[in-house]
Amino acid sequence: MKIRSMISVLLLTGATAAGAASDWQALPDAAPSPANNPTTGAKVFLGKMLYHDPRLSASGTVACASCHNVMAGGEDNRAGSVGIRGQVGGRSAPTVWNSAFNSVQFWDGRADSLEAQAKGPVTNPIEMGMKSWDDAIRVLNQIPGYKPSFKAAFGSEEINQEKVVQAIAAYERTLITPNSPYDRYVKGDKSALTDQQVRGMNTFAEVGCSHCHSGPAFNGPSLPQGQGFYMMFPAQQDADIDAKYKFTADTGRAQVTKNDADKHMFKVPTLRNIALTAPYFHNGAVKTLDEAVRVMAKLQLGKTLDDKQVGDITAFLEALSGEFPRQDMPRLPGTPGHTFPFE
Amino acid sequence: MKIRSMISVLLLTGATAAGAASDWQALPDAAPSPANNPTTGAKVFLGKMLYHDPRLSASGTVACASCHNVMAGGEDNRAGSVGIRGQVGGRSAPTVWNSAFNSVQFWDGRADSLEAQAKGPVTNPIEMGMKSWDDAIRVLNQIPGYKPSFKAAFGSEEINQEKVVQAIAAYERTLITPNSPYDRYVKGDKSALTDQQVRGMNTFAEVGCSHCHSGPAFNGPSLPQGQGFYMMFPAQQDADIDAKYKFTADTGRAQVTKNDADKHMFKVPTLRNIALTAPYFHNGAVKTLDEAVRVMAKLQLGKTLDDKQVGDITAFLEALSGEFPRQDMPRLPGTPGHTFPFE
């Protein structure tokens, strides 16, 4: 218990500067791309198709978009997502919107880029369930209509895993929701937030939410390397909450690092569009935003907020819902004679 | 067996006029709407959202679009579609593209309109699995963002089953794929088809395919009322085919009419975009288009086609893939605090 408390203090201390109330930042209109995968129109065009193509799953029914629905809040409003054969995952799908601004991906931070993230679900047996990436590439090779798009994006028709995840990541970097009421307020339009939302914004900083939820995406991008995580240790702070929401049933980041100090550590998620992405936390145990605010203040900050504070912070969080760009539906090229499930 | 043969002859005779080779028709650019549900922009806008909204299913994961994917050929390239909890349906999902031109809906024709069809899947326990339409309406009522769209489409914010299915049907009536190579050929562009496709078009008529697959959507719309069905009776024609593809395991329309004469009768499906919608037939037992052509000629027409005929007809059928209209993705309004599965 002592170790956990120390880490908690360390996390909060390390983040104070970034979370100062004077540091409110609007969301950029575009996300930066890595040097080895510059965003291009041809890659985005291809990536949007692949992202929406259920044929990347063994059953032919589960696409990236199935659990990370870009027509909605970028996830599926479920505690656990549903993969092939009706299997239910153990963690709540994070939103794909603004995921380009995450320093790490997955709740346990096991991927350090969108490209690395995209490699996971295709062969996860309870998600898209392909036996191997070779199988996924074999399916794509059987769809002649993909070849010109791979050529346009990467210079050759050859299809491989690296190109697939680069195209998907390039598309995901376009999934940005700027111009929320909060952003307009920060840029100078003082009428963009209600009085309650402005109160909530100040309360959010005062009680300490912004210690971790800092930066333009409210996900602590400037936290020291490897510290963009928070620890769920409710048994210490409030045994009732732990009994109710079972947060500590999942050991989180420790499964990746094999380090006991990382037990129950989870990535600081973005708060952008948080009003659209119930249920909350890694296990989706909390159904409403006001309860999520109350629980978080208690567990992470040791504070019991009153109803007014909770209402104000919740109203502020609702002002983080941005503008979703209009998107054409992709046209998925035909599968001549090839049918699913894939065998 | 005698009764079946008589019905078969009756079907073929009744359809001869409509299927004459001189009667090639291009697909209209728009589908007619019924007097009680005129197509309007506001209804289509709402219907597109509802069609893509997985929250109409009990699990929150299955939308109309899940099995009838408009980004692809309007279905799911599976023998049986996958509903909630991974359940697999018994018949292959028909395409939604050009379904506005079907005189009846479902393989067994149990719905006489798109509106009537849309009532089925929401409460089908192995499809979207809502216990009742009341539950579906309750979910929609918990999504405040839907109310303005219902008001714009129907004059009041009230949400009910009739409005939901009318909006979905109005959207489906916009899902038309004109300007296929075949259409351009029929309209006078003689270069739109290859020589092989023109040969296939003539063979298609000569061997008798067009007896049932007549009209602009090749689905026999002008067949006498109640006769837009074909009978699967392979045991009579070819016991090997029956053993291989199990077509007669499903009694088809007889389940609706409780009439033995309708045993193994199924709706004549459209052939529009057929190259994109493998696998084929009501049970999806045939994976490739050329095999579907061969099987159909044998079972329905008693003819054994040679490879050239099969190749030519298949090439012609590939010329029935039309232009898919560009569509914006719908924005699904948020679910504040409401999560799935629905209970």
C-alpha cells in the first residue's frame, strides 16, 4: 500500500505544471504524423476502407468500426465490446476520435503508436479472430479492388501488414473533433460556455482533475515518459466503491510490464467527447458521467465532491464534445466468390 | 411431384412475355414510393441514421447495416448472418440495394413492402433481439438527439414504430444502383458490354433465365401476383445437387402460407450486383457465381450448360454491377448515460 501511495503522489506532482489552470489548450485542427508514415490522401482513402471492412475478421462480421464506431462517439457504448462468435471483451473500447493525440494506445498502454495498436485486434481471438496476419493478407489479396488503392497509397500493389496498419493509422489521424464549446471559449468566444460550464472548468482545475487530464485532449500528453497512467486503488480510498465497481479485478499495466508497481495502472484517457462515450473506466462499470466524476474525485484525489461541484464539472465535460467532420462512406471493393467465415 | 411440376410450368408460362429478349430494361434512377409514405429528404436523413444505429438491437451491436452493408454489396457475404450473441441465421441476407424494386421482401415473401420488412429484424431473437418494439422505442426516446429529426420528418417529436419503419424504408428507396454496363448498353452505348457479355446476355434469354429474372431489376416484378417465386426441387432434377447443397432442407414459402404447394418456394431475387453478393441462394450454399449459374440452369430449366455458356452468362451478370451513390456517413446522436446491452 505504501508503494502505491508514493507512486500516486509522484504522478500528481509530476503533472502539476501541465495541469495549471492557465494552460487551457484548444484541440489542433490536425494531428501530427510520424516521419515514417506521413499522412496522405491516398493512405487515408485506403485506411478508411480497411477500417470499415469486416472481412479483416475471421467471421467477416467485425470491422475496426464495429467497436470504434465513427458514426457515433468512436466506440460502442458497451462495458465490453463484442467480437467474433459473440465473445465479449474484458475492457471497454476506448474512443478512436482524437486517439492520434494519445501518447500510448490501449488501456494498458501496450502500443506506442496507432500503427502498433492496429496490429492487435485483427488476430485477437476474441476480437477479429484471424489466426494470423498472413490470413488477413490472404483475404485482402483475394479482393482485386484493393490493389489500385494500395498502389496509390504506397507505390506498389503488394499488400502487407505494415501497409495495412499504416493506412489505418493515417485514417485515424484524421479523426479529430475540434471546435467544441470549450475550444471556442479558449480561443476567445466567451459566450461559448454557459456560466455553469465556466464554473465547472474552474472546479475541474481546482479540485485537481487537470493534474492528469491535461493538454488539448485532456489525456496528460506532457506527463513524464511512462507516467501517463493513473492507478485504480479504490480499496485503499473507498472499499464501498471497489465492492460496487470491481475496478481492481483488472491488474492493468502490470500485465504488460510484469512489474508489481504497475498493478492497476491504466492510461489517462482523453476527456474529449466524454459525454458520448458511456459507460466509463477500463471496465465500463460506471454508466453515467456525473457518477464517473464523483468516483474519480474520490479515488484519485481523495475528495468527496458535493452535488453542485459534480453538476458543474459534468456540464463542463459536456462542453468537450466537438465537431465531427463529415465523411463519405467508403466503398468496399467486392469479394468475387470469396465468402465467410474465413477458412 | 406432379403438383410441383405443374406449378413450375405455370410459373414459366406466366412469365414468358415479361422475359422476352426484346424487353431489356434499364434500372430507373429512382424508386417509386407508396402513397402513404412519400420519400422526403427529412425522412431519408432520419432513416439513414436509424438504419446504421446498432442501438436498435438489444446488445447495442447489430444495426440493419450490419447484415445489409451499404458500403459493400448490401449484404454480408455470409451464408447465414450473425445477430446478437453470435447467433447465426438460417437464410442468407438478401441485398438491400435495389430492394425497392422487389414486389415482396424476405426469401419467403412474407412482407409486402419495405416498411413491413423493417418491422421484422428488430424483434427477431436471433437478429437484433429486442424483446418488443416498445423496448426499441424506449431506447430511441432516451436519445434526445433523435427528436428533432423525427419532428422534421413527420411533424412531431413523438417516436413510434410506424415512423421508424417508414423512415428506414424511405432511406432504402434511395439505395439504387443505376448505370451498370448493362444499363448503358440498353440505353444505346454498344461499347458498354464486351462481346462475351453480349453473348451472355443472349444466352441468358435463350436458355430461359429471363423467364423469372425479368424486368429492370431481374427479379420478375411483372410476374402475376403471388407468382414471383421459384421452386427449389433438386431431388427431382438432380439428386446429387440436393445432396451437395441441401436446398430442400428449408421449406421456404410454405412456412408462411401453410400451403403444401408452396413448399420449397422462394422469392426470385434481383440479379443486380450479383457479382458482389456471394454466397448464393437462400441458404448461401453456393460460393461462386459460375456454379450458381450452372446449378440454376439444371434445377429450374433442366438444362446442362457447357463451360462457354456458363462463362458467358457469368460475364453478363458481372455487367449488372451498377454505380453506388456517394453517401455521407450519418452522425448518430449521443446516448447520455445509457449503455448496452439493453435491459
